[in-house]
Amino acid sequence: EIGMRESDVPNVVQSFPLLLGLDVNTRMRPVVWYLLDLDIDPLDVAKICRAFPSLLGLNAEQHFDPTVQFLSSIGVVNIGRYVQRLPPVLGYDVDTNLIPKWNYLRDELKLSAYDVTRFPAYFSYPLDKIIMPRMQYLERCNKKASVWGLNLILTPSDANFAIKVAETKPQDYVAFKDAFLNQLQQVQEERARDEEQKAKLEQQAARELAARNALEARERAAR
């Protein structure tokens, strides 16, 4: 019905078995309609569903709308073209995935929507394990990300990135990355401890306030 070759169906089901349990009218068709509404060609919609069948299991309104609104808000003009180049972006969480990566790109790298439009896959890379260590290593090597471009920086293996982009030894980058990740983990653990302590203090304050209010209520009742 959507133009997928019959010979592709077994592979699609094998890669996403839950597809067989999805309701066609309430789950799958709305996804297809949503993609078509983004002005994606029907043949390309079929290709997207074949390559990323798990999208058919998402709620279009709940998952796709926030992503489309986010992409529009940062300046992506042709949303359909962007989604066509990176279909999984429709399933990425805006608050925990897209916004932190966008803030880093905009605030730290001083790049813009133009850069992520040229390389949509930027949003598919882990911020802490790939994007941040590579960008900071380039800065350490006095190289600007804007000169190389996101594509050349992020797509190579660690070894090729070190040799071809940073122009250093692979082992030097590995050592830097390990130290970076260890430091990042320590910061995250410290932040988690601070948040836990803050929560405990807030709970204690709430209990004290409740006890004080109860005492005042009893005193008023005794008068």
C-alpha cells in the first residue's frame, strides 16, 4: 500500500518484529500520513519505512511534533528534506538529546542551523563520547571546527580523526579522550550527589514546614 516491495517485507518484519502487533489505522497510517505531510515523496516514504520500521511504532503527534517544532525553531527551513536525510531524528527526545547537542553546537562551537542542515547526522552522535571530546581536542590542537566541518570531524574512526583531522598520533587522542571521559564522569557523579543532597534538604524543609503548620493549627484550636 505504501509502495514497499513485497520482497522487502520479511526483512522489515525481522528487523522490527513488533510491527506485526501494531494497529494499521491508529499507529502506522498516521506515521505515513505525517511523512507525506512533510512533502516527502511517497517513494521516499516507503524507503524510510523500509530502513527504519521502528518509526511506524511511534505516536506521530507525541514524538514527531516536538522534533519538527524544534527543527523549525533553530532555523531548519526544509523539514521534510532534513527528515529524509536523518529519519531517526523523529524519534529523538528533544529535551535530553536534541537541545543539549544544539546548545553545544551554538554556544560552544559558534555554529548554526546552516551547519546541521549540511550535516543532519550531527544529532545522531553521542554528545559526551564523540562530539565533545573531538571538538575539545581540536581546540587543544589549535584547529577550528568551522574550518573542517562537522562531517569530516565526526564520521571518521578515532584513529582516522586523530591522523587526518587533528594531525596527531591516535594514541594521543585516545589518552585525551579517556582523561576527558573520566573527568566528565566525575563531574556528573558530583552533580548527581549535589542534586540528591538538594532533594534531601528540600524534603527536610517540607517536613519542618508541615510540622510547624500542624503545630500552629493545634495552638489556634486550643485557644
